[in-house]
Amino acid sequence: MLDVRGLHISYGGVRAVQGVSLEVSTGEIVSIIGPNGAGKTSILNAIAGIRPPDRGEILLDGRAIGGLPAHAVVARGVMQVPEGRLIFGTLSVEENLRVGAHQRGGFILRSRDRSGLRRLFPALADKLDRPAASLSGGEAQMLALARGLESEPRLLLLDEPSLGLSPKLTEEVFELIRRLRDRGLTVLLVEQNVRQTLALADRGYVLESGRITLHGAAAELLSDERLVSSYLGVSVGAPSHRVPNR
Amino acid sequence: MIDFIQNTVDGVMFGSSYALLAIGFTIVFGVMRRINLAFGASIMLGAYVGTWLHVHYQVPVLVVALTTIAGTVLAGIYIERLCFHAVRRDAALASMVSSFVIWMQLEEASIHLLPERTYAFPGLFAAGAYELGPFLFRAEQTTMLVVAAVMVGVLHLLLHRTRFGVALRAISENPLAAAYMGINAAWVVLCAFALVSMVGGIAGYAILATDEQITPFFGLWATFKGLIAMMLGGMGSLPGAIVGGLLLGVVEANALWYLGTEYRDLSAFLLLFAMLVLRPGGLMGQRILGREELAFRRV
């Protein structure tokens, strides 16, 4: 479904991503793991059209989408749930969902059946009229996911969905991603939380300093000596105290 | 006491037109974090085109009203393309200066269109007055109040019950998050400019019909009143623009009655000065300040 070839991205002379290639097939959960600053978010932002790449190709179903503006990429069925959630605190929960569904539906907003939401996000369904700023961290992440799904994407780009969440909430979010995949959604997941991510994903890419250093089936990566010793060991159990980047 | 109440009623009535002008500034500021100084001049250009048609071709009054509104919308789109769309998002000062330049340009254009200084401006309804107990109401001012109330209601529905409105509010809270959601901000902002220009054009027509004349100072006047009303209420706040406009109207009406004509504008400036010193965020500013912090935290 998604084919990224030779992606280069730099910020003011600093090379963030240097020749990254990766593939995502329909129905897969593919993860990009790597330390902070490895260039994971830059790759997602390039795919989503937030910041065009300097060089390289991004193909969606064989068609080039690299360099298209974000709204055109969303129109092709790709939705990113950004790092730090970026929910609209001054808008109600319902209005946040409406923003996610911006490219669907008519000019006048009509009341919508929320039974589907209630099944996947029961905590949100009871708080539709609350301002989103009043939600807890876990609820805010659920809202960010629900809002992204409102666009009915074929490919969901998830940027650090476990950021700032307790291990228990992280497990809930990951379980939700698994259920979404089972319903036919394709997911490209960026995470620092290596062990849980690889337990969830079908395949994984390890990104270090803007380069893919390792890739393969998630189960293989989990048992890889090099990954475990150099990187995984540092990261296990760490995420609970991390706060969103400012 | 009766004088005071009469003044307050009058103040609320023409204050409602200040509120509409302030809405034009506050929506643009809320979305772009920039001030469109050329707003008053764009209304003036629209009104001048309408007057020009009336003077030279004796078109019906309704055509003058519609031309005023359409001309303001076109001028608003012109301003958006030149001063806001073309200028980079982080260069707020550049777009403010360029909107000042466009102000001068629109004013020049208006004066070239109608080179004499003052023209009669035709109203849709005959001027008149009616009494209610000890109070006197001017018909055209009552019309203005009704028009303002209807437009505030329509704007509220637009912002809360339409896809466009929710998208606009999303952009004004966090442009980056709105981009992730697939909102084409350039298009939404252009529509927002057209919308506030329409509101401005309607307000401008109602004000000029009440004054029954138009002069080249109208652009300056409209920008001043709108800006002051917005600052009083709190920048970027829609309820603030309404409260600020009405407050300005009431203070001016009482200054006019108790102190004399020359104190009308002076009292407005004094009021603004006092507000900026005592409560820099404006009456509804507290919430805006909170929102600003919220936005920064989330970006």
C-alpha cells in the first residue's frame, strides 16, 4: 500500500533522515522504532504532507504522494495521529471528532450516530459535550485516535501513541490498535516503547540517526541480540514518566 | 436618570454597529493572530462604489446596499491575498504594515472614484422616530440593532453548527493540528475573510444609512471604532467584540450628552487607555490568555 524510497529530509542543514526506504502492505501493522531524535516523526510528517521531503519517493498504491499538501494526502485515505495528541482543547469532544471528519459530510453538521464510538471508546461516548481540555491524558489519547479514525482512513500513521501514558493505559491503547488492524486498518506505528511495539507489530524497522539499521519480522527483531543489548535494554520500563515534547 | 437611560439606549443601538466592526477584527485576529488595518478602508471602498453607482446611474437603493456588501467582500479577498496569504505566517508585522499600505491604496481609489469630499448616502428605510413612554427611538438605529442581533446569531450558528465554522475554530486554536486533520487552512481563511467582509459591508451600509452621508474619513473611523471595541472586549473573543462594541457605544453616548460633541471620541480613547492599563487582555481577555497558553503548550 505504502512504498517509501530513498527519503531524505533535512532541517536547516541538519540531516534528519538519510535515505530511508520502507514498505507497508495492506492490513499490516508496521512499526518504526528508535531513540528520540532518530527522525521517526520526520518520516511520518513527510508521508502526511506536513513537511515535504528534500528527496525521495512516497508512493501510495503506486501513485506518488510525496510533496502533496496535507489535505490532499488525507483525501487519499492517510491520516496521522500526531505526537503529543494535539487535540483541540477549546472545542468539545464531539467537535474534535467533527474536525477529524472534516473532509466527509455536508456543510451543515447533523447529529450523528455514535454507537460505533461507544463500542471502541466507551469513555469518550459519555463526554461528547465536554471541552476536550477537561479530558485526562489517557482519554485525550483515545480522543486523538478516535478523531483520526473519523476520517475513515485506509492507512493510519500513529506517532508515539504511548507518550505520557501509564503502562496500563499504554496496554489499552495497543489493544485498541490490534482491534483496528483486525477490522482491516493498515497502521504505520512510530514508537520508543520497543518491547510492547514489537509484540504488537507484524514487521519493524529500527531507525538510528536517520538511517534504517535493521528491519524484519517483529518476532525476529524481538529476539535479535544486537537490538536487545544496544537499545531495548535502555528503553524497557522507561516510558511511564515521559512527558509530551514541548 | 431618564437622560442616562435614554443615552444608554442610544449607545446600545449605535454600539451594535461597533460590535459588528469589532467582530471583523476579532475573527481575523483569532485565526491569524494578526490585525487587518485595512478593514475599515475595504468597507469604505464598497460603500463608495455603491454611492458612485447611485450618483452617476441613479440605481435603486437596494442595489447600493448590495454593491456596498459585494464591494467590501471583493476588497476583503484582495486584502487577504496580498497582506495575509502572500506573507509568511511568522511575519505578523509584515502583514500588518502591508495592510496599512493597502488601507492607503483603497482610500486613494475611493477618493478618485468620487473626488468631492462628502456625498449623500441613501438609506433603505425612511428616517423616523417613535416614542415609548418617556424614551425616543430612532427607526434607523433600531434597524441597526436588529440587523446586528441577527448577524451575531447567524455567525454563532455558522461557527458552531457548520463544518466550516468548526474548522475555523480548530485553525484558530492550533493550525498545525488542523493541518494534520486535512483542513485546507488557506481556503478556510479566505472564506473567513469573505465572511467578515460581508458582515463589515452590512454594518457599513447600516452605519452610513444612519449617518445619511459618506466622507473619505469613513475608513479611518471604522477601523478605529472596530479596533477599540475589540481591544475593550478582548482580542480574538467573539462575545468580547459584542460587549466591547456596546460598552463603547454607551460610554460615547453619555459623554456626548453630558460633556459635549468634542468629548465623544476623547472618551473612547480614555476608556481604551484605562482598559489597557487596568486589564490589558480586555473584558473577556482572561479566557483568551488561557487559550493562548494552551495553544503554545500543545504545539
